[in-house]
Amino acid sequence: MALTFRLDPPGGPHLREGVLALWTDVSNAGGSVGFVPPVTVEDIRPEWLKHLAAMTEGRTRLLVGYDEEGAVAATAFLAFNTHRLMTHWLWLYTVMVHPRHHGKGYGRELLAAAEDAARGFEGIRAIRLTCRGGEGLERFYASCGYKEVGRVPDAIRVAPGDERDDITMLLPLG
């Protein structure tokens, strides 16, 4: 069954706890979403609060995919670029699908929903994202239409002696 996507869903405890649980579970499963396992909800909460502040200020929008039970199963944050010469593209951050849903095509659905959302924003002509090398993520994003446009070798230190490339991907919107 497909996910149901909602841009800017209503806030509250269901959303907050759902996103925090998702982010924690994805991180602890080894997902490249800003943390290295093991993490707890309390480790994630300060980052959620930063995202929430950006959403409140209108700088970031939240896209949520709900599963058939109404649980938060996927998220992506769409952050508008505030530099006056770069407002024609936005960043896609913290792209997550719950590990129990891997292999169902939900990642592709999430990226398609993010693309649809971005196309609905006036003046947006591209989506940029970064991903951690060494995970094969750039191949997944490429299969969804993104092109690698930059790579900084060893820019992400997952652990001492484990440095990964920071890869920038771009999806032109037309």
C-alpha cells in the first residue's frame, strides 16, 4: 500500500512524536540523517527543535508520508535558500523512510512527492540535496533523476578513521 503524503501537516504531539521516533529509528538503523548510532529521542530532539523553528519562520516546509495505520513513515524537509542570488532552488534535507518500510518503493514515492511540492512553490527551478558517500545513496538519488554536481572527499567524519565524501546532488525542475 502506498503512503499518503501531506505537506505542512498539523503540528502537535502525534507529529512531534512520530518524527522523533522515525528519526531515531532511521539513525539507529544506520541511516545517514545527521547522527551516528546509537541515539535516543532526546539526542534527536534539539535538531527537531531547530527544524521546527525554521518551519515556524517559513524558511522550511515539512513533507510527511503516513502509512496505512496513520503513523509517520517518511519525511523530508524542504528548505528555501535565503541567499538573494539563489532563491530559485531549495534544499531537501533529512530524507527518511522508516526501516520497516524499506524495499517497498516508498523512498521513490517520497522523492516524487517532494518534487511535486517543490514544483508548487513559485520560482523554484531545482532541488539540491547532499548525501553521505559510502552508502550507495548517490546511486539511489541518480535513479530518481538527480545528478551529482559536487563531491568533497572525506568531509563527513562518521567515526575516527571513517571519513566519507559529502556528495551534492541536483534535480532540475524544468
